[in-house]
Amino acid sequence: MSEQTITVSMGDGIGPEIMKSTLKILEAAEVPLKYEFIDIGEKVYLEGYTSGIKPEAWEILKKNKIFLKAPITTPRGSGYKSLNVTIRKTFGLFANVRPCISYHPFIFTRHPDLDIVIIRENEEDLYAGIEYQQTSEVVECLKLVSYPGSEKIIRYAFEYAKAYNRKKVTCMVKDNIMKLSDGLFSKLFKEIAKEYPDIESNSEIIDIGSAHLADRPENYDVVVTLNLYGDIISDLVAQIAGSVGLAGSANIGNQLSMFEAIHGSAPDIAGKNIANPSGLINASCMMLVHMGLGSYAEIIQNAWLKTIEDGIHTADIFREGISKKKVSTEEFTKEVIHRIKNKEKPQTLKPISYKSNKAMGIIQAKRLNLKKELVGVDIYLDYKGKAVELGENLTALLKNQSNLKLRIITNRGVKVYPEGIIDTFCSDHWRCRFVSKNSSEIEGEPILPPIPKEEILKLLSLLYEAGYDIIKTENLYYIDGKRAFSLGQGE
């Protein structure tokens, strides 16, 4: 078999130690790979590259299409962008796949039957990283959820379950509160689930779902969720399985895929030869399966499982009464290599078997072009006064000069004018909703006729000339004939 070239980063902190361990293990298994190394992370940040990666490294990643990455350190301070997020978004690594498995009774866990795969949307949500400080008191972070992004990750979760003989896919969202963003994800999940009648599916609210994951993880199989929720629950599940230090992850895209341990660079233990390389070893096996080299992954993971089963553990998972020998990073690596040479398999833990290439990448998503009608605008103001004062002044300003009217004012999402909640705390950040003077309401639902964009420009000019500090505008639409904006609390 001809050698394939992959891109490798040695990383920061414990990164070089655990990557050396992983590469030695790949060599011992005689995996037909060649490596092209790139520098990323702390050193590159400090050289003045705010994204932590040099231009020439992008070209290497693009050429080789497979990236094995050790953890990196992002220097503290403003101006440094998350390299992981940058790579994920640049190359469209839409799916983050994190298997979490219990290795009971050889690694301590309260959940011996835990075997869950967290599939996390990887490009959108709050991790779009779009933030602003808009007033003295209020900062904003935009949560972006798209139809194509949601469809791709949900469909990937069901395809993964089908490929790996998983029986159930659970969606976790907060659609009872974020009815549009999480609501879109939830709605698509229910629609796509119908295409996979042989796979059980259900949805849970993320807060109680997280509690159930921590308490009864054996009830879950594959979990698909949005970016932030997935980041949190994948660490949670990995830890209750035994240790975050054991879990690897895959970041799957149609052009490039990146494989890494889920833990960080742990600079406090760097250079001490005590780090656990298991997360990166398991990530490298996920990489081999993705590349169609599952037979090599099988040899490595079975040797790793036998090492764990034999009680040979690094300090992070060593436990008196369970473990038999505490070893360094280098010693652990040698023990795994010894078992690779002998092609050993675990006796109690279930041996790994990859019978076919289960690489998945290209997932197509539908693009939408729905009818959109402009029906109003939310204008955000930095204002130091009271709600009633602001409301009365705006109403008077518009009376004879605009075809729009002030519908409501909210502060931190709560209606404060007209007849707002008197006792609510108000910051200096006010959302003022303007709609057509011909608007009406039926059983609490606003009925809003379309307005021309010129009316919004005229309104902005009026507010500016009156001395108001405008910090943001959001247009209000009916999309496909339905209200496409949330109501204020109390509206």
C-alpha cells in the first residue's frame, strides 16, 4: 500500500510529548503514512499572526486534506483568535465527532455501560464569535443558526448511526426559549428523522438532557446538538466515562478533516513526562478509519485497550485498588507498542473491529429562497433615562413625521413600555420596535402590513437629528408568510 501524506502539528504545552508518543505508535503499527509538519499555536501567535497560523501552513493543510493536531496554547490577552474555530470555519469542518466510552472495571467510573457519541455542529451558533460592546453596561454575542448548517449536522448524525449500527439519535436544544434559532434545529431534526425509520429518535431540552446524561448515560447512544451545548456535554460525558484525557475527536469536512484530543495543552504539566497520550492516540485511530486504514486502527486500539486492561496507567487515571502500575508518558507508549508488536487484544473489554471503511464527509444540504416581507424594525438605543420618558418622547417625535409607530420598548428582552413590568431592572440598552401605523393585533399576535425600506431610513434620520444614540438595527420580516422574529417578554 502506498504511503499517504498527512499534516501534523506538534502543538504547545504537553502537545509535543503526546504527539511523539502517538507518532511512535503509528510507526510501530507500520501505518503507511508520511508526515508534513507545520508550526501553529503559541509561538506563531507571538510572532504577530493573530490567528496562530502562517499563510504557508494553510496551503499545506489544503494539499494534504488530513490534519493530526496536538493541543495548542492561545496566549492570554485580547486580539488572539481561536485557531481551532478558525480552521473549522475556513475549511467547513461542520461535524465534531466525540466518542465517549467507559472502560469499566479498569478505569474508575460510576457508569460502567456508558457508550455515547456526541456529534456537535462545529461552525455556527455562538461560536461564530460575533460580539460587540454596545453601551457602557451591555455586550452582545450573536447566535447564528442556519438551515444548511443544521441540516448537514443532523443528517450526518443519522448517517453515522447507520454506518456504526447505532440504534438511537437524540437531539438536545433549548427550543422552549430560543424558538427561532434552536427551534429551527429542532424542527429540522424531526423532519430528517422521518427519513431513518429504523433508527429511534427523540428530542430533549438541553438542561434536563445534560442532567440525564450525567445521571443515566446508558440511556443514550448518539447525541446531536448545537455548537456550545456540544462543547459542554462532550466534556461532561468524557469525564464521567473515566477521564477527558482518554477521548479523541474528529472534525469532519468535505475538503479537510482534523483529528485531535479533546483536552487542552495543560502547560502546568508540560515537560514532566506524565501526560496521558490516550486522547491523541484514539484521535489518530479515528483518523485512520476515516482514511480507509481501519485495519491499522484496529491493531492500535486493541493494543491500547489491552494496556488499559492490564492496569498500566498514567497518573491522571491511576487509582489505588484498580490500577496496577503508574507509568510515565514514555513508559505508557512503550507498553502500547509492545502489545502492538504482539497483536494483543483485550480479554475483558470488547475488542475493536473495523470491517469496512466508514469514512463519511460529503453531506449535501438544501439551500432556501423563501419570500421575505419587511414589516418593521427594531432600533437599539444607548439611553440613560427612564422607559416612560423614552417611550413618550419617541411617540411624540413620530406623530406627524413618520408612517411608523412605536409598538414596544424592551430592556434585556422584557417589555417596559407601554405598560411594562415596572419593577424590572433596566440597563442603558433599549430595544425600540417600530411598525406600520396600520398594524393591528389578533389574540396577542401582531398583524403587520409590509413597509418600504425608505421608511426605516427616514426613521433613522429622525432619531439621529433628535440626538438619539443608535447602536444597532434589526429588520423585522415575515418569511414564507410567517413571523420571523421573537416577541418581547410581555409583548
